Amino acid sequence: MQISAGRPITINATAIMRKLGYKPWRDPKTGKESFIRRLGQAFYPRFHVYVLYEEDRTPVIDLHMDWRRPMHKKGQKSYEDAESDTVQEEARRIIQILDSIQ
């Protein structure tokens, strides 16, 4: 699910995501940088986001939930979710906080 701030925001992605309660995370296999927010003490389930920017510096947050560790087996179903009620609720929370950022 993609969430747009709707306007340019001058602070960087790390600062934005920290305000939202997310921590930086780098995938050790791919080296891709993203952000996560755990739902409990364990590493999974967790919210996982990538932050992209439009040409005018409007941040777009690509949000999904990782229910469990990926197995990477042929024919294995994905354990990601981008449309559940839990993800929808998190999206509403993110939009509300983004609206309050200067």
C-alpha cells in the first residue's frame, strides 16, 4: 500500500520514519535500506516500509506487513500483506502523523 504525504516535506526519510516509530533496517542479503516497526517483542510480525520521493520531494511510503520470515522456497506463498485491516489502521496512523509534520 502506498501512502503519499501529499506535500513536500523538508526533513529526511530517517527523521520522518523515526517520528512514525520506525527503525532503519538494512537487508543483509540485498543491502536495501528500509524501515521496520515491530508489533511485539519478536522480530515478526512487523510493519515494513520503503520510502520513495516524488520529483517535488513529496515522500511516498510503501507499506506492508511481514507476518513471518520469508522461506524463499519455490512455490512458497508470500507472507506479506498490504491490504488487511491491521495495515489499513497503520496507514491511517501514518497519515495522521504526516499531517502534523512541518
